Amino acid sequence: MARKTLRWLLTLALLTGALGTATARAATAAAPDIEERLRSIPGMSLIEEKPYPGYRFFVLAYTQPVDHRNPSAGTFRQRLTVLHRDVSRPTVFYTSGYGVSTSPSRREPTRIVDGNQISMEYRYFTPSRPEPADWTKLDIWQAATDQHRVFKALEPIYDRNWLSTGVSKGGMTATYHERFYPRDMDGVVAYVAPNDVVDDEDSAYDRFFARVGTKACRDRLNAVQREALVRREPLKKRYAEYAAEHGYTFDTLGSLDKAYEAVVLDYVWGFWQYSPLSACDRIPADAAHASDEAIWESIDTIGGFSFYTDQGLEPYTPYYYQAGTQLGSPTIGFPHIERELIRYGYLPPRDFVPREIPMTFQPRAMRDVDSWVRHHARHMIFVYGQNDPWGAERFRVGKGARDAYVFTAPGANHGAQVAGLVDRQRALATARILDWAGVGSATAEPGPLAEFDAKLDWRGPEREPAPRP
């Protein structure tokens, strides 16, 4: 009798196990594929999928209103990408503030939380631009609302915690989104985000350039910059030959001479934005006796003589439009250069935008954001580089902020990361990121949950042609 009972129980267990397995298989088979779920979102379409080990990577387009205050006034298609890890993981919303890369990549917070990553192209950057373009609809609120709509469309799929992040103008973008939609994200990590509160007061930049790095390095850079203006005529002749060879024109700025000076005046800024202090060894040591070729090569390597051409400027028209209407832009002095050598000075954004596009500056836009961050920031981290010029005017948090931090990575430039902070700050920032993402541990030493991937993980500064944020 005992054997019959045992045999019956064993048979029941096997049947139950088989039934459970079949049920699980049926549930798996019935669960929609992630591609199917993404494509089922109203207004979402798939452009392509690219394979990457351990992930699925999708390039998508999402229909957005040109004017979120008047959705019937037309739409455009905004590109975004999805680096899909698992719907059970947190999600990081990355904004560059410019275009979007269509190759798989992973930002630092995504690696820290081992999560999914949504990357969005900023409105009006090609091809995410309405035709014809109503430039009055390119502002920080409209762009933040783009991000809000993408978040709301994807939240039913990725229903765990969300963080937003961005570098430079992308860090600004993440901050503006938080200001207008503070309930969307569970945390924000903004890297090297400029904060030009009062557009015509830029003395902080002059103070920065007076003390950054070492005196020896500053003197070497200043000498090369000055020498390029002393040799303006022979180097302009080479510039004209270079432009003719590549088919470059100068209608937006108005002249090759103006473009030449703009490249030269960007030289020192560009060096500190993108180069480590050790790169000073590659700067000509005796500028006055260096060859024209050496001066040209140094300026071109750091600034890029192609940038202030019509062809170089055109992709960045949306940035310059925003800089001249809301974001503000720096103006710096050049005390090491005689006044007679500078004909135009540091040019305002208006000079870089075609004249047929009207621009009016709105001084209250950045003041509003700055005040909000100081008094209402919550779950926000700002990371700056000690040697990055864009950190001279930065975001700060005041008494009204909660669980919000501003950190500076020693010796870092525009590529500053949490990993480059001093130990105590790195541990604190990492722990807060993990906690905000809902994957923190009270016992484990805070560190990235995903292993470093040399192909996938971003390293170094967010490089834009010329020193743009």
C-alpha cells in the first residue's frame, strides 16, 4: 500500500511538473517580442535593428507634433534608438542635445545600473526636422515635451525605474526636461552641463583661462594663438587653397577672413575642452620661430579649419539658434593678444545662423531653469571636469534642493565621468545612481553592475567640431 501511494505521488509530481513546464512555454510563446511591442506603439516605426551580444538594438522613428501647444499644426519624425537589455531592468534616457548615433553604445549610468538605454535625437537636427522648419518651435520646452512623450510611450514596456543623462548640451537637455517634467524620471545624471544664467556676464570664463592647467602650458597655447594672427595673411592664403580644394564657402559668416579668425580664437578653448594637460607637449614650444606648417597644423588639429565654412556650420544651425535665443553663449577676452590683431572678436551666435532665420534672445529662460535647480532639484547629480572651460559657469544646488550634488573630477576635461571622481565622491554618486534606479544594495560596495565593454561603452569627451557644448 505504501508503495502504491508513493508511486501515485511520484506520478502526480511528474504530471504537475509537466503541466507547469507546458504552461510556462505557452506563456513565453504568447508574450509579445520586444520588437513587436515597440512597433505597436502608436506613432512608432522601425527603421532597422542591429545585432549586439547581450542586447537588441533598434533604430526607430516617432511622430511628434511640431508644436506641442497646437498638435494640429503638423508633425515630424524624430529618430531615437533603443538598446534593449531586459524589461525587468531599469532604463536610462540619454540625450545628446544634437543628433543620435545609429550604432550601439552605452553611457556610464547605463553600465552602472546594467539597464536599457533610450537615446533621442534633438528636434531640428537632421533628419529630425520639420519641413518647412518653423524655427520659433525650437525651444527648451518643446524639446523637453518631445522627451516626455517618448517616455510616456515607452513607460508601459519599460516599467521599472528611469534615469535621464546627457553630456554637455545633452546634460543641459536632461536638466531642462527635469525642470519641466520633474515626475518623469527617478534620477538625473548631467555631465559637464553649462549654465549661462546671465548671457552678457562672462567674467567666469576669463578667470578660468587665467589659471587653468600650468602657466607654462597656458603661455605655449597663447603664443601659438597670437602667432596665427600675426601670420594671418600667409596662413589665409593657405586657407583659401584648402577651401577651394574641398569646395568650402563662407556665405553665412561673410568672409574667409572672418572664418579664419574664428577658428584661431577658438584654439585655446578647444585645447582645454578636449585635451589633457599632458598634450601641452605637442604644442609648438617656440611659436615665434615655428614654421607656418607647424602653426597651421596645431590650429587645425584643435580647432578645425573646416568648421566655420558654410558646410561645417549647417549641421549645427539648431544649436546656434538656441544659443542665440535661449541658452546663451560665452564671450571671452584675449589679454595676451594686441587689440590691432583682432578684427572681429568672439562672435555671437547670430553670426553662425543664416540671416533668413530670425532670432530674438529670451533672457528669462536660463534664469528660470537655474532658479528651479537651486531650489527644487531632487535626485540630481552634476559632474564637471576641473579643466573644462564649460564648467566655469555651472549648475549649483541650494538649500531647497534634496538629494542633489555637484561634483568636479580632478584633472578632467569635457569627458569627465563619475569614474574620475575622488573615491568618496565616486562611491557616493554610484550609490545614489543605483538607489535611484531601484537596484541599490545596502551591503555591496557600490560599483557598476555591468562589466566594461570596450566596443559598447563610451569613453572620452563628447567631441563636437569646434568648442561647442
